[in-house]
Amino acid sequence: PRRFTPSAYCQAVARLPESFFYLLQVLVTGRVRDDRAEDRWRGHRLFLIDGSSVSMPDTPDLQAAFGQPAGQKPGCGFPVAHLMALFDARTGCLLTTVLAPLRTHDLAHAAATHPEMRPGDVLVGDRAFGSFAHLALLRRRGLHGVLRAHQRRPVGAANDRRVSYPKPAERPTWMTADEYAALPAAVPVREVRVRVRTPGRRVRHLVLVTTLLDLRRYPRRELARVYERRWQVEVNLRSLKTTLGMDVLRSKTADGVRKEVRVFGVAYNLV
């Protein structure tokens, strides 16, 4: 029955540490997520990853933390954060989010989502995640990937072939020299050419790269069906940003923005 002002409410939220909101998201997700072994794909759990962005109020703190699009003149735009999201492919649950400055490559924080998975899990993502470095990081954790081949990677004409990706001489900017030096000299993968038959899709043929090397256990058509599920991550992000309204955040500090995104994740998983 007590009355309080919006300012008092904001001050109370500010006193709660971000770790509280993270723990809240973890506990809620663990309760609502249904992880049944019989529903796995060939014994593997599937996860979807993608990057997006969210806007927020124009404050000095948020400008310094996240920056704004290059096409906007200073003083005329709003800060925008890069958002990395990992979803459970079967249930649609949001497992984790990573907020970073706008000018951040998708791969810069993809590895931060890997601890949410266990050895044997399969990560499905678009070609932004199909680089040598990311494939090597997945293998090091015992994880697998079904990813679209990177646009800079030359691919063969065969429908299904095993190849070895050598370590590029140039280090990606999102890795330190020590991190890159720790990666192996090569990564064995399969390149799988698939035909897109679903009406309305922009492309008719895709080349997938995967660390699932057994041709008999993981047929080409099965891998194509797995990758087709990647589109669901776009639907999930639309639910978060458009339906729930997370596309424009309201907090005016970087700490508040991170808390706000955590609470959106809780609400999304409960729905």
C-alpha cells in the first residue's frame, strides 16, 4: 500500500547488482527449459546464434559505452549496442545475451556464449560464424558447428567433401596474438552443398561447413534441415525486439541497459 515515485523505483533498481539479474535469468531459464534426451537431433542438442542491435537514449554514458551508427552526425543520433544472442533451438529459450559496442564483429563475442553449451552440442549460425578461428574454438570445447561457409572462403564444386582449413596467416582483429597462437594449424571440416527449396528464400543454393565429419551418421539432407532451422533465430529476435519492445531500451546508463536486457530475457522465456 505504500506510495513511491518513479525516481525512487529507478534508484532501487540501480542498487541491485547486475549479477542479481543474471542469476534471475539463469534460474528462470532452468525452470522453463525442457531438455529431454529423446527430442535431440541424432543425440545432439541444437543451439542457434545470431547478432543484432538495440537502440537507447542519447546520454553521455551510453554514447561512451556503445557509440552510434557512422552515418549519423554527432548530436543527431542515438547510441546503439551490438547484441549477441544464443537460443535453444528446440524450445526457443534465450540462454544468454552479450552487449557490446556497436562496431563489434559478431565473432568478437561468439565465444562468450560457448560456456552455455556442453561437449557434443551443435551450434547453428550464418556465415558470419563460419571462419577458421570460430571453428577452431568450437572444436577446442568439444562443440560442433553447422554454419554457412564464410563468403571469403573458396569452396569446391562437390556436393559433400572433407577438407582441412589451414590457419590463415592474418590474425582476426577480435583475437589477441596469444589467443590466435594457441589455435591449431588446421581444422578438419566438411563442405556440404545444399539446395534451398523453401519458397520465399533469397538464395537457391548454400554451402555449409560443419565439424560433423561422419557422412553416414550425418547425411547431407539432414544437415540441410538442421541449417534451415536457423531462420527461427530471426523470429525469436523479432519476438524480443518488436513484440516485447526491446528494440528501444529506456535505461540511461550502461549498467541499467545491461540489467534491462536481462529482464527482457526473463520475460521472453516466461512467455
